[in-house]
Amino acid sequence: MSKKIGLHIGGRRFDVDVEDDFAPFLEQNMAKDFNIDGNNDLKKMLHAYVKKTHEIFLQEKEIEKILRKTEI
């Protein structure tokens, strides 16, 4: 099954279908980064994208560090 999650950006509503098990995680994270009940501007969208990309960058660095330790 899937669940539809929506967000208003620049005065338009955008909906995405996500798997049921992923939906609560996505909703929780979107609530941290966006105004769930109102409109969000493009600047806020870009800021959230950069923030999440930085989190991924840090996670990948940590994974590489752990992998290097296990190779010894």
C-alpha cells in the first residue's frame, strides 16, 4: 500500500505517494523542515534540501570511517 503526502510550495499543492512504512518517518521529518499546514516558499525548500544533503554527506563520511576501521 501507499500513502499520499502533500505540501504547499509557492502557492501550489504537491502530493507524493510513499510506502506506508516510510510515510510516518517522512511526515515527521517534513514537519521539522516545512510549514505542513500552510504555504512554503522556494527558499525554504532549497534550505531543507541543502540541510538533508549535508546530513547524508556526514553519514557517508561516518560510514567510510567505520569501513576503514573494519579493514584493518
